[in-house]
Amino acid sequence: MIFKALLGHDRSSRTMLTGWLVSVVALSLGACGDGGPASAGKQADARNAVPVETVRASQQSISANYSGTATLEAVGEAQVVAKTSAVVLRILAEEGTRVEKGQLLAQLDDAAAANKLAQATATLRKAQAAYDKAAKGYALKITPKADYDSLHYDLEAQKAVVAGAQLDLSYTRIVAPIAGVIARRSVKVGNLVQLNQALFDIVDLDPLQAVLNVPERDLGTLKAGQGVRMRVDALPAQEFAGVIARIAPVVDAASGTFRATCEFRDDSRTLKPGMFGRIEVTYDQRHDALVVPRNALAEEDGETSLFVVEPAPAAPAPAGAKGQPADKAPPPAFVAKRRVVKVGYADGDRVEVREGIQAGERVITVGRNAVRDGTQVQLLDGGTAAVDALALHKHMEPAQ
């Protein structure tokens, strides 16, 4: 208000204002000089403080997890092949069809097989009649034993021929060997199929398996029966629950890993064999762990360390500072202190700290690479009176 009033007058008034400002500046410089070089040095240090962001170490629940990747595989899988040579008359199942064990999938031409069975059956009846007649004669001691035995052997052989003909006839009915879903149909109506030609592929989608190759150091942490969670690239928004079905009892010497087979049951049939899954196993949990963000930690010379923010040592008050107004008191100063810590479980972007810091201490997360042990820092994150004081001091600096 005074400045505006004076600036609004004539040249003599502005000349008087200029003189007054010079006097004020001189007095201010004299007042700053009373603090001595140490005071100026501290002001320079405050201006050169490294800006950092911090987070308080807090007690939270944290889980110990193992993560791995694997491809889903069908537990039950069968290829249906032709067991006889014939022409396909009907197809009764298509790709994607759910079938049960023994269900008819296709019908082959059975005329030739039925004719062979009829011939074998007729021959069997003839052999049966001859044997029955010989049996009566042998009982009456009319038929020699050699003739009786020969007719008996002929009868048994013909029974085997009939059984073979019945089996050949059954092969004209293509049935599902397992329950599952038709994954592929490789034949069409009218095709002449040959012996052992592939006709259908069937997969059982319940359950599906995924095999993890786990490093041997985790052999003692993973157990059969532990629950697992899986996400697949094709369905990133969904999570599927499963269980470790079994653990291989041996470690592969070449890779240094062991096999952990996980099973997943999906009633919605959303999961498919061949999908790539990211699997996570939670094998332990602590509910009162001291937790810090992962980006607060650094590995150096085989040690894990972080920086905590501590108040700087109080400096002696400069001469003549007694009774200094509160609004001119220096702002609180903070320094970064390096701490070597011992870490525990890691869960995502959080890490458990077992030794080295206490709950409530502030650890540096942003700006950590720019500080060293004892570096003066400026807190950028809000929420404390110290931060407010630093912000007030920053606004006051141009007026000094």
C-alpha cells in the first residue's frame, strides 16, 4: 500500500522512495552479516538440499510367493484311430462337441465285416453239431477218443474265429475311448480309411495341468496341496485358482530344477490347452511385517541398504539471535542417513525389512540415487509440519 501510494506521486516522491529502499537493503545486509559465515553457509546448504520423496515404514501383512510360467496341458488326451479298413458312412461328432466315454463318433461300412461274421457263425454251428454227435458216440464208447478230441479242438477254434469276426464288426463303430471334447476331426463322410489312420483327437479339459520347473532352492517351500493362482495372456482380467497336485521327487541335474505339477478345474471351460499361464504360489504369510517400497532399496557390495530421513543436528544460535521473532526462525533441516538392512519376503512392489529400521521412520523412495550418507535433503511429500515449514522457508527466501 505504501509502495503504491508513493509511486503515484511526483518525481520528488519517487526519489525519496529510492533512498528509503537503499537504506532498507543496507540494514538487511547488516542484519544478515551478524550471523557470520556459518549462518550464510547454512542458508546455502538449505538452498542446495536435494529434493526427495519419502514413505513411512509401516507394519502390514505380506505374503511369500513363488512366481513362474507354464503352458496348460490336458490331463486326458487320446487320438482315435481306425482299427479296420472301411468307408465312412456317418459322422456323429464335430470339433468342440462334448462326448462321453463309449459314445459313437462315426460309423464305417460294416457289410463286409457282417458277412464274415455270418460265415463264421454258420461254420460254428456246423462244428458244434459235429462235436455234439461225437460226444454222444464217445459216451457210448462208439467214437474213438482221437476223433472226439479233434472235433472238440475244431469247435474251440471256430469259436475264436467268430469272436474275431465280432471284433472286426465292432471296429466299424468308432467310439470315444475317453470323455472329453473333440479337438480335431480328420475324416469326412465317404473317405476310405485305412488301418491305424487318425480320425479324431479328444482332450479332457477337466482338469488342466501346468508344469512349473522350479529352482532347487525352493524344494522345501513348495508342497503338494498348496493353492496356486494363475492368469493367462488371453484373459488378463481373470484369475484362476488351482492346486499343486504333485512334486517330483528328483531334481534335474542339467537344469537344477524340479517339476511341480499344478491342476486347474474350470467349470466355465474358459481355459484351453496350450494357453500360456503366469502362476503364483503363496507359501507363507506374515501379518505384522515391517514393509517398505521396493524402490527404496539398493544392492551395493553385497549389502542391501536404504536411506532414512533424520533431523539435522541443531546448530548453535548466532550472536544476537536471542529473542528473534518466530517468523524468522530457520526452517527444520533434514539429512539422509544410510542404513544397512536385512530383508525378508517380497510381494510385488513391497519388501519386508527384518532389521535396520523401525516402524514410522521415513525412507527415501524418489531421489535416492542423488543422496549420500549425510546429504541434506528437502522433503517434497506433504503431510508433516516439517514439510510445511520447508515450503514456508522457500517462499521467504526471495525476501532475504
